[in-house]
Amino acid sequence: MDFNIPLDKQNVIVENKGRKENVSLLDPRWKEDLKFVSYQAPPVNNGATMEEWKDRLNFISEDLHWLLQQPHDKFWCQVIHDSTLQNLLDTYLRFSPRSYDVIYHLTDDIQSIHNEVHRLVFMTCLRMATFKESQVYKIVLFTVRF
């Protein structure tokens, strides 16, 4: 992969039943069949619903970790063609509690998981906003913690 040429202009040769075919690196066939879970606002009451919400956060965290570990072309193919990922990012940005929302009281372990999801959504948006990606930048980007 050449980082000087835009991904939408790069192709790979694929052999299919003896035929060679030029396929774009951003072709939908490269998208992984993964269903990202949408984000929901924290439940107001505690109990079983809070445990379900915690499980949802864990699924989101695992999926976003996977996404951020993908190479440049695979990352962008997933971002462009995966509507479940787009829905996850949309629902997180709309329904995630703000610092001034006092109605939500999260226990320390759940707050920790939520902070991790928050960091991963931020890192995903940051990677999407990055004009060019290099190996050095990629290593630095995904080891940063706040």
C-alpha cells in the first residue's frame, strides 16, 4: 500500500477462477461481517438493566478495539461500508451522558468501562479525521491514553 496515493485510487489484483481482476482497496467485499452494537443512554434505575448496559459497553469496547487495530485500508473500508458502525458512532454522540447530566450515577467499574468507550469513540473519530496515516503516527496514536 502506497500512503502517497489516496485509497480510493489504489487497486489490488485478485484472481478468481483463473481470471485476474482489478479491485479497489475500498471495495465493499473487504468489509468484515461484524455487527456493531448501538449505544444506549445509561438506565436511570440500577439492577438488571444496569448489568445489561454494562455488557453492551463491553461489546462496544471490544468492537472498537478491533476496528482501531485494523490497517489503514481495512479501517476505511469498514468505516465507509458498515452501517452498524455508523449507527454506533451516531447513537454514542447523541445519547452519551454529558458532564452536566446529574441524573446518571454510575458505579466506579461501570464508569471505568464507559470512560474506555468514550476514549475509543474519540480515537475512532480522530483516526477518521486524520488526513494521512503513517506507521509511526499509527503507533503513537493508539498508545495514547488520557
